[in-house]
Amino acid sequence: MTRLEPFQPLDVAAVDVAVAPVSNDLRLEGEPSTGFLDVAVVGGAMVGIWEMTAGSMRDIETDEVFVVVSGEATVELIGEDGQVARTIELRAGSLCRLEAGMVTRWRVPVPLRKVYIMRDIEPEP
């Protein structure tokens, strides 16, 4: 984990986030890759950076709040009937909340980078 130290800024755009191809069961179009880098645990919440390259994929979400730093995406919320229940557009500056269990489809035309805050599943020792 790259450490975000107190009173020490981190250039989110310059941090190297290693990405890997999205698995075939989640990939919808193109050859998207994703990656993340946890940077801090604050008050029991994990803070990190996530990136997705161009393409589209489906995902099952966790409880999370994020702000888009760069790029853009169209994200579809899939209802229990398998149909699109809602669509949102994300771009730099967008703040969004996801809830655990949401089924989504991400369509990313240019690489997207976001900073997320989510419940820490495994606290640091």
C-alpha cells in the first residue's frame, strides 16, 4: 500500500496504479483493465485510487463513496429484472455513492480514475 501520510499531499493523477485485464466473465466490450491502490485507513475506512481503461464491464458493488479525478463513464444500475433501472454520467469532479450488492455496467470511453472511500474489510495491524 502506498502510504498517505498526515499533512503530506499525494498527487492522485501521478500515482502509478497497476492495472490488469478484466476477467472474461465481467468484460462486456473492448479490452478494459482495472486496478486499485489502497493509500490509507482513516477512521476505519479505506481510502484508495481506482482506475479503469477504455471499454465496458459489469460489476457488483460494495459500500463506497468516490470522486472522479479524471476521465468519464456512463454507469447503468441493473435492476432485479435484469433491465437498466437508472443511468448516470460521471466526469472529473463527480461525487457518487454505491451500495453493496448493486449490479452495474460501466462504459468507459477514456480512462477513468477515482478516489474511493469504503469500509475497511481488514484493518491494518
